[in-house]
Amino acid sequence: MLCHAIADARSLRVLPAMAAGPSRPGRRSAPLSPDLFWKRGESFVVLPVVREDGEVRCELHREFDEQVAQLLS
């Protein structure tokens, strides 16, 4: 499991790197989920990872954007 706490705006730059991790060719460790998860209380919300034309990006929920923006302001 990879985890990262959201501390400030720089934390959001980690998302693409975390999303790309499971798709790296030649990985030799146990498989990771192809998606990211946002821990909210005692549950997890899927943040789907999209892979297109060699690009990796995470689809963030509007609620994620709003709550993170509050943390960062």
C-alpha cells in the first residue's frame, strides 16, 4: 500500500506519480490496484486512473477538489 497525506498544494503533484506506479513495466512486487483511493473517515472512495496514449491521470471527484481546496486555503 502506498499512502500520502495531503499537506499543501505540492501534495497534489504526487497523484500522477502514484497513479503511474502500478503500470510501470518490469515491476516485480505484488500487484497494486490500478486506481487510487481517497480515505474519508472509515471508508475509501475510488479515484479512477485513466491511461491513454502513454499518459496517466487521475479523475478527481468534485467533492475531493472542494475538500482539498479547503485544506489548502
